[in-house]
Amino acid sequence: MRLTVLGSAASYPGAGRACAGHLVQHGGTSVLLDCGNGVISNLGRVIDPTHLAALFVSHGHIDHFADVYALQSALRYAPTGPMPPLPLHLPAGLFGRMQAVLGGHAADELANAFQVHEFEAGRSVEVGPLRVTPRRVEHAGEAYALVAEAEGRSMCYTSDTKPGEAVLEAARGADLLLAEATMPPEYAGRAPHMTPAEAAMLARDAGAGTLVLTHLWPTVDRQRARAEAADIFDGQVAVADEMDTFDID
């Protein structure tokens, strides 16, 4: 499997960055995990957005799905004509909320662009050679970590979550743990997110192979974040940057 970081920022993107979005590819199949502000622009640097096999949206915060509307335009107005509906996997009720901000025709266009499937926690979805499993985690509202597997290798994307048993179970044994590290230490516990140190403790306790920190506030010192994590987790630690790639093999 190959992971390409399309967006590493939390809530709003700093200059040159995008919000949550991660491309997973294996055996010619491309799956997008979250689709936040600016993600479709970066996706186009890797593949034609109309070549996606599926999109998974982890939860209902807009920095994780804002570019669904841009992707809809790419699908419905492709040069060769409207593309077949793209499988879209997401929490129950979220697609209706996405439509609610649109008018009648635009809401219909959104519905025609996607084949909607609502998550069942723990139930895997097969997309070509990839298997993606949503695992419920603790955040504001219904939120899921997404575990991608292929040929005996695994990657866990925590999405947004506070530390706890739920995300630990999702992350256990992951070859690569893509963990949110939103909160600087001085804000620890203020919101249902993790600090870099908490992400590192999760990687250590889960027995992960590699830790990649993502979903950082634009004002966070990324070198400091990596150092804080490396003090706790003995494995490889990286801070996600837009267009970084990681091979999981």
C-alpha cells in the first residue's frame, strides 16, 4: 500500500496546506480517506479525481468533507460526460446534512454524483484489493477511525479522536499509524483531540510500526511536535506534510 498525504491541517489550512485528506493506493485501486478543504487540488497532482474507486468520510466536521462539493463537480462535469456514481462511505445521516446546504438542483446533482453507503462499525468494505474497516472512536458526535488493509499489511487513520480504549483497539498492530495530533501540549484535554505526545503513547501501546502525525493546527511547531512524539515512541516518527508518500510493505 502507498499513502499520500493530501491535507495535514486541522480546522483551517495554513499557507500552502489543505485540511484532512489521505490517498491510499494498492494494486491500481485508489481510495480517498476524508476530503477536506483543498484536498481535490492536491489529489489532482497524483491522479485524475474521477479515477477514485471510493471515498470514505470519517465524521461530520467540515474540515473533513468540504471538498466533497468540488469532487461532485469533477464527477458530474467530466470532459467525457457524467461519471458513474462514486461509492461514498460515511456516518449515518451525514449525506443528508451535506445536501441541506444546497438548493434543489444542486442537492440532486450531489445525490447523482455518489452512491451512498452508511457505516456499520466494524464492518469491512472491500474496494478492489483494499479492505477498509470503520472503527468507532471518541470525538464530538459520531466519528470513526479507518483501518486500511492489503496483503497482510495495515494502516490505521485515527481521524479525530481523544485518547482512549476505542482508538487503541482500532490502532492495535498497525504497520503505519496515521494519528491526529491537533492539540499543542498547553491545550491538552481542552477538546476531544490528541497532542503529539498522546499520539505517540497510542502508537507505543498499540504496537504500531511507524507513526505519522497529521491534523495539526497551522500554528503548531511541527519540529517540536515530532520531537515530543519521538521522546515517547521508539519507532519511526514523521510529521505529515502535503504530498508526502509512505510505502507500507
